[in-house]
Amino acid sequence: MSPNNNLIVAVIVTIAIGIIFFEMVPEKSMWSIPVKQQQGHVITVLGFGIYSVLLMHKQEEAIRNDRTTTTEEQKHLPNQQSHKRARILIVDDDPDMTLTFSTVLKNNGFKEVDVYNDPLLALQNLKSGIYRLLITDLAMPKMDGFELSQRIKKIDGKIRVFFVTAFKVNYEVLRGLFPSADDNGEIATLLGEPGEGGRFIQKPIEMQDFVKRVKAELQ
């Protein structure tokens, strides 16, 4: 065999060994030549001829596989925090109460919380589809919570409502205080809905229990 043929055979054998070696190297092993992302392309540090090219292709394939795996995993992750993205409206003529409720909710992950101390202003600024939950005081000077809820539901029929009250959560008591609200049996219906106290939250309430009620309602 001539020297030229020997050289060709040696080159072919070397390339074959290189291909086998780099196919066996783990994608994230210490043998990998560092790569970095630049303008959407994979750039390799200068290596050793054909081996650098082979390694570059191997690393590009590993990056594509990692991205595909991550995307597929994200599709199947449970959306356990979706309730915390819900926007909440709090209406109470007592600024201390709106501040307390909003602060507690925000500290527990509810970032979208709007407060009003004037029910008329809350009604004026309301737009359909913005809020998932209304938390309103019952006894307010300009408009009680029942009337506010009824008028808000005419704008947004999907919004859920909690009524906050210092009065005893009892049908006879509430009916005596707000007779017009029970013309169509609304109070009895609200009291009878699932959950402790139905649609009512009685003050004072432990903030931990308050957050649990809100989470349960939005989930």
C-alpha cells in the first residue's frame, strides 16, 4: 500500500474513532467545549478541527432536546396558582377595613386587589369582566351592600360576592335590617349557599380564615 493510501486510511480511522468517541460523551459532561448563545446561534470556542464541529452539532441537539422537554413539561404542569391571578374588588366605607383586607390578600399572593370606600364610585368605575370577586360591606351610608351587589350584577353577571357584616349572620336579623333586600328571598338564598355562613363573612374574622374563604371561592 502506498504512503498516500496509508495516510487516507489513517485519516478515515481517526475520523471514525472521533465520531464514536463524541457520540459516547454525555451532553453535559466535563468533556464538552463551552458554548454560549449569541443572537439565536450557538457559538463554539475554538477546538480541534473536526472534533469541534462534531461536538458543536452534539451540543446543538442537546439544547433543542432540553427546550422541547421543558416546553412539554410546562404544558402538563397543574395551574395551582391561577386563583391568585384573579382580580378582587373590595368596597367598604371604613378605610381601615379595606386597607386590612387588601394588605392581607396581597401578602398571600393576591396581587390584583382594588379598594373603594365609596360604593357609588366603585359602581361608576366598574367594567364587565374585570373582577372575579366582590367583597363588600353591608352597612354603608350611600348604598348598602345588597343594593351595590344587585347593581354590579346587572353590569357583570359572573362576578361572585361576599358580604362583610358586623351583624349576626342570621336570617331574621338581616331581614329586619335590610327588608328591601329580601323582597325576592335573596337573603335566605345567600345564607343557604354552600360554605360556612353562605355568602356572608362576619366581623371580626381571623385573617387566616378570611384568606381561606377567598381561596376556596376562587378555586
